[in-house]
Amino acid sequence: MKFDTMLAIGIGGFIGAILRAYTSGLINNTIKHDIPFGTLSVNLIGSFILGVLIGLIQYNIIENSYIKSLLTTGMMGALT
């Protein structure tokens, strides 16, 4: 694996982890319940976005391999 690809995945992971912490915390603070709705919501949203991204990649709308790695493996991997 090339260093550029690893860097893209790392940057995406950093962004995804911050989004997960912020979004999950916001939802958990809004909805007070024993069930962790923040975690559930973040996982559902992330899975949906990953599905959309895979569709865009399949139809060659996203062609850059670094952007693919950043968004799918990095960002969505850390988000979900």
C-alpha cells in the first residue's frame, strides 16, 4: 500500500471519528434514554452514506483512488 493511500485513509479516519463523537454526543444529549440512540443513528447514517458512495464509485462518478480511500475506508469506516 502506498504512503499516499495510507495518508488519505488516516485523514478520512480522523474526520470520521470527530463526526462520530460529535453527532453521537449531540443525539444522546437530545434524546435521554437507556438505549444509545446516538450510536444507532450514527451507524445507520454512516451505512446509508457508504452505500451511496459505493454507488457513485460503481458508476465512475468518483474516480480518484485517494478520494475513494479517504471517503470509504477512512471516513465511513471511522464513522460506523
